Amino acid sequence: MSAPFSSTDPIAIAIMGSGGAGAITAGGLLLEAAGRAGWQGLMTRSVGPQIRGGEALAMVRLATAPISAHGDRFDLLLALDWENAERFVGEVPLDANSLIIADPAAGEPPAALRASGAPLLPLPLAQLAKGVPEGRANIVALGVLARWLALPLEPLETVVVRALARKGGSAAHLGQALAVGYDAAAGCNGFRRPLPPVLDAGARWLLTGNEAAALGALRGGIRFAAIYPITPATDLAEWLTPRLQQVGGQLIQAEDEIAALNMALGASYGGVPALTATSGPGLALMTETLGLAVAAEIPVVVVNVMRGGPSTGIPTKSEQSDLNIALYGLHGDAPHLVLAPTSVSDCLFTTQWAVQLAETLQCPAIVLSDQFLGQSQAVCEPPPADSAAPARVTAPVSSERYDRYALTASGVSPMAIPGRPGQQYTADGLEHNPHGTPSSGAADHQAQLDKRRDKLLRHDYGAAWAEVEGEGEIAVLTWGSAAGPVREAAARAQAQGLAVKAIAVRLLAPAQPARLATLLVGVQRVLVVEQSHSQQFLGYLRAHYLLPTDIRILNQPGPLPIRPAAVLAQLSQWK
């Protein structure tokens, strides 16, 4: 039987099946229906590296408040089959208060799941589906989940019909399959975890981090993109392509990652804000061109959706192990921008801000998203209305000599649009004088190094450089997708009487030592949380910031997510 729970507790569901069984589809439809009914939530997906077949897992967490991380356990595991299920055991923590629903025809759950103590409720999903024309076991399963959650069938049926009818499914038959599952779940009443009531549903958005990043790029002014497909960044390009065309822009599929960034850099040189998207292996190939963008002071944005590495690594799983290459991977002294979103919805703001900063400061910006953020779906509040983007400083037509790299108070010099009379200049990777003429002189090199550094250091990034919640003598420092479990753990710690401040760094380069020093006034202890094996974020913090001497580190590589309980356990040692 289920344990007592608070009406404000999130509810976590895992839907498991082999490739093609429809587990991911079912999870996405459930999340969308819950969003239509007023709840907020998050769905992440886990699949193997194979092109087709294999395992598939949808993990859905629902609540009345925004959700940006998975919890410590799942309330329900619904298995469409057990094929390759052993590959998911570590990703679906269950306990005696969880419930497993599975088709008895599929056999027994893996031993590790049975060892959790979760009771098993058998439901003949495949047999029930056969009793419905065009019946699908995953749609029957959705009916089961609707009853378990006390989710009205109406929003679920609306979502299912809209999504699947265009693929040839009959609306009547889809509704019938949902109803069959709903009726069959009468036997699980004793295990139910009904969703808490929603007082004010309001408007909700449903989007993935990759979609949010693409929308942020559009809002920032991007009108050209060149991308070579790579998991898990490809769906950013798929979403962006038709929408770029709607605003008069263009996306080109390049022959490789090097060509993609070179195309984007060429478009930006011509006056069109440009972007590319990739993952770790692609970023490694792009580093030489990024150095060219620094030297020639041409704005461009690279959205790097991180995955497990090194080399091909784990293409379908998340990790934060590209931090070092993003910060330090360019040869020579090459100051540039590195930013990281802290949630699925924040992918929109952070990418838009990256475009605006790149255009304003005339330099490349790397946005470090990851597979968790990029491919997770979230029901979230609509973002604020778009505001006008800062314009690139361009040079007016003049009869005077044009110095493209003139030394200015801000470090930013007007950038000419090619083809305008009197504004010709050399833009390449060679060091140069203020006019742009290649120079190996020590004075020119020193002056241009200072210029490229100072324009980043002198810019006022405002409060958006980090996300801060809470107050106390304990600070948790984190970044990227690790911010989700840190937020939840900090809230739990505060409820237990621990004074904790959570700081998620959004602007990683250039570092902001004075701003962090202000945030750390009164802080005696620091916990650093990151998803990397070699403690890359801790190394970055020690290199650029002054920290208290009492430091703990929670670093965990992918593919398993960092869970709030692990963060809380570290904090609790300071009670």
C-alpha cells in the first residue's frame, strides 16, 4: 500500500518499454495532458545509443509548482515489457511504497526491481489493447495512469487524439483504448496517488530545452544557422528550421561541424547574427574557428548540448564534462563568453542573452546545455514578453580612415558591414594593428590582447550572471542542470532548519569574482555540486574565485542524475 504523502509532493512515474513500444510517446502525452489540466511537470527520456530498437524509458514528475529535477524515487513504474529493462535499473529507484504495474504476459520484473519491495500489480495491457480496433498497449497504459492519478480523461483524450490521429489512428478507437485502460485500473484504487487539485491553472507552455534554446536564439536576433546533426543537439535544428524561414532566416545542414561554424562565422561577418549547435565531439572540432572569431572579433553563438564523454562516449545520456574545453579549449589567449542555462525554461533566456552578449561584445559565446536539459520536456510558465535586442555596433559610412580594431574606452570598436565604401578591412586570424593590417609587433599584440580581454571584463552583466535562492552560512555552488536538484535539496534543508544559500552560476566566462565575493559574505561553508568525474567545476571555482576553506564536493559523472537526497545528505553533515 502507498505511504501517506503531502498534497504538495511531486508525483513521479516511469514508463518503460522496448524501442517501438511507445513508452516515450506515452510519457510525453501524459505530461501534456497534465499541463492542460493545470499541473506543472518535467519529462526526461532515456534510450540506448542504437539507431533503432533497444530500450526506452520515460520519466515524468508532476506537481503544482515548477519542476526542474527528478526526485529521489519513483511512485510508479509502468512496464509495457521487460526487454532490456535491466539497463534501466539504476535510473528508476523504487522502494516498498512504490508500485509496479506490468503485463503478466511479459514475464517477471528484473531481480533488482523485485528487490525494491515495491508491490506488483499485473494488468494484461497487450490483451486489453487487442480488444480495441487499432488498439495500442501504450494508449491503454495511459488510461491506467489517468485513473491512478485521478486525471480527467478529457484533457488526456484531447492530447492523444491530436497527436496520433494524424498518424492514422481513429479518434473513436483512441478514446476507447483510453477508457479500457481507465476501467481496468479499478483494481489499483488502493495504490492511487491522485494529483492534488489545481486552484489556478493559468497559461502553460510545454517545450524542451532544445526548443527553448532555439526560441531564445530567435528572440536574440539569430537569422542564420548552420548545423551538422549530432545527438543530442539535432532536434534543436529540426525545431529551428521552419521557424527561421518564417522570419526570413535560413538554416543550412553543413557537411561537418567545422564547416557549420565557418558558415555561421561568415554569415555573422556579413552582418547576420548566426548560430550553430553541436555536442562535445563537434565542439572539439570547432575550437580553431572559435579562435578565429576571437581574433577577428566576429560574434557567433555555439549551443553545445553536452553528453557523456570522452570521444563518442554515451551519446544519449547527460553529463557536464565539457566545461573545461568550453572554458580553456582555445589556443592562445582567447577570451570569450561561456554561459549555462539552469533549467529547461532557462534555456530560452540564457541563449537569448548569449546572442545579445555576443553581438554587443563582438565575440563568440558558448552555451553549455546538456542532454538532460535539451531533451527534457517541461510544463512551465510562459516567459516574459520579448524585448528589443541590443544592436551590434556598426561603423557609419565615412570618408575618414576606418580602423576596424580601434582602441576604445569600452574595448568594442565599430564593425563594418562588407561592401560599404571606405570600410574595407582584413579580418583573419593573424594579429593586427587597429586598422586591421597584419602585424607581429609586440606593441600591437599587447594592445589587441588587452582590447579583447577588457571589453569582456568592463561589461556590466548585471544580476543575471547567477541565480541565487536563500540565505545562510552554508552556500551550495553549482551550474547547469545540476541546479535543479540543488534547488530542491536547499529547500528541504531550509525546512529542516539549515540556513542554506543556493548559487547557480549562469555566466561562467568571464568569471565574476567580485560578484561572488559579495554573495559569499557571511558564508563559512561551501558545497560544490557538479556532474563530472574530474571535478571540473570545483577546479574552475578554485582558479577564479576566493572560497571559504571548509569545502565539500559532490561530483558524480553521468549517466545517473544527481538526486536531491544526495545533496541533502552532504548538507546534513554540517548540522
